[in-house]
Amino acid sequence: MVANRKFRELTLSIPDSIELPHHEKTSFRLNKKIFATLDETKRIATLKFSEIDQSVFCSYDKLIIYPVPNKWGKQGWTYIALDKVPNELVQDALNVASREISK
């Protein structure tokens, strides 16, 4: 289980990442590009992956990590239910997402 505070800490530990508001969520960015968002109320993170990385992370458990159900999901945006994943998985996912957006 990853608390909102811990998710923020893990995300901001990525060099040069910044936190900014994004509609009703919090966004985390590198070079002005969003690589993750946090919905603190629903306790869901959304991360940007490549198609291959999305499929790898979703294989963990499709009820816990799954594509956003629209065109955004087809572009690699993926939900992660923070109440049901370990810190290590979230840290790995954040590292992959930050690298993806830096390409």
C-alpha cells in the first residue's frame, strides 16, 4: 500500500521532477511534460508508459494496474490503485514513466 504522501515523495525523488496542479489532480512533470498524476481522493495514480511497458505493468494484476479506458489508455496512460501495490512496484513504474516522457 502506498500512501499519497509516499507517492509524492517517490515521484519528487526523480531528478528535476516538479509538482503542479492539473485540473482536480496533482501532476508531476519533467521538462514541462506530465509523466504521472495523483488523484488523492480516489487514491489512484496515472502514469505514462510505452505500449510494451504498459502491458508489462498491467500483467501484475489487471484489477490493480490497468489502461485508462479511452484513447488516453491507448497512448500508454495507465491507472495504478495505490491501496493495493507495494512501494517497490510504484518506484519501478515511476522510473519507467519518467524515462518514457524524457525520450
